Amino acid sequence: MTATREQELSGRLADVRHRIEAAGAVSGRRPEDLTLVAVTKFFPAADVELLAGMGVTDVGESRDQEAGDKIGALPSDVRSRIRVHFVGQLQTNKAKRVARYTDVVQSVDRARLVRALAAGRAAAVEDEVVSGPLEVLLQVDLGEGEQAGRGGAAPAELGQLAEAVAGSEQLRLRGVMAIAPLDLDDDGVRRAFDRLHGLGEQLRHTHPDATWVSAGMSGDLEAAVAAGATHLRVGSAILGSRPAQR
Ligand SMILES: *Cc1c(COP(=O)(O)O)cnc(C)c1O
């Protein structure tokens, strides 16, 4: 008999939770300090609902049109039990909508986007669609020299961006996020994530609430845990492979 989608998801989710736990044990991290964000892009609202039923508390999306429709389709009791993170590159003209249906935007990389998200959140609060500030992570480009960066602000820009976020009543600065540069070996990935962790520490000198470090995906979550990540964004290892992306 073929496995149902529920069996498939619960088996893979258990595997990922074991990987996170094992990695945490190796580096002395407390399980409660490691949050799994299940990245459900390309997969339907029904999968989000199944995962929420299995205790997943945080869900990530990266494409606005799809994400808005999907989150809007969730039953309200499911929606109220999960925290929705936007993790993809975000165009300024999409920010207003994203600020209405997400709880966290992890991919903030420029001042214009900060302003657009703040305005969008203010409107959403005014319309009583949401009640509190939008939580924000600054995405950092960890590419160096020849390496291809994978989006994000240059490390030198973080201070100014942090000030812009902190100055917006409707935004709350929670930390930093990055995607490991392509084509690095395991040591290179670890060094990149160590660097991200250091940038987060630096940010906390002036913004003590910025305690989150979002790093690590299906292929490199162990390195992220070892480097001090607090949020792991895992897609394919839980949901299965996606169609090829742009
Ligand atoms: C898709 C995506 C992920 C999840 O990637 P997997 O390799 O499938 O785990 C994590 N972070 C971001 C920003 C993504 O776009």
C-alpha cells in the first residue's frame, strides 16, 4: 500500500527533528532554543494544515502570490496556531500585502523595503487584520570575493538598516538571516554561518532583542546548529522535492 501524504510528512518530519536534536546535542544547544521553520513553498495549504497538526509551529513561504492565497485559505484555528515567516526575496511593491498575512519577514535587505513594510503593517493594524508589529530579520549577504552571494545586505549596511527598523513602530527587529553561498565545502559553510552569528552578536550590542539567527536549510542544518543558529528553514527534507526554480 502506498503511504498517505500524512504518513509521508510525519516520517520526514520525525527524521528532521531527529537531525536537529542530534546536532543540538553535539554542540550543547537546548532544544527549546532551536525553532524549525517548515518551508512549504510550492506545496498546498493542506500540507500546512497537516504539519500544524503534527506540532509544527512555524511555516516559511517565499513567493508572495502563492503564499498570500495559501495562508488566506487556512482555517482560522490553524492560522492562529502557526507563525508565518516570509523568507524569499521581496519586491517593494509586494511588501504591503506581505505585511498583512505574515508574522515575520526574514528577508529585509534595504531601507526602501523597511519603509514599505512599516507602512503596510500600519495599514493592516488600522484595518484590524493584524494586531501587533511585524517581526523582522535582516538578511545578510555572506558571499565573499568570487563567491556568488545569495541575496541580502552587505554586512556593513546592517547598522543603518537596524536603525531604520528600530525607528518604525510597526516593526520589531529580531535578528539576522542568511543563505549559505553556493559551492562551499562543509568547512566553508560553517565559517559562513559563524560569520553570520558574529554579525548577530554585534547587532545585539545596540539592539538586545535581536536574538534570532536564521540559517540552515535541508542540506546544511547541522552546520547552522553548530554555528549558533536559532531558526532552521527546512523545505525539501520535510515536504519532498520541488519543481525546478528560477
Ligand atoms: C526554499 C528555501 C528554504 C528551504 O530550502 P530546502 O533546501 O528545501 O530545505 C530555505 N530558505 C529559503 C530562503 C528558501 O527560499
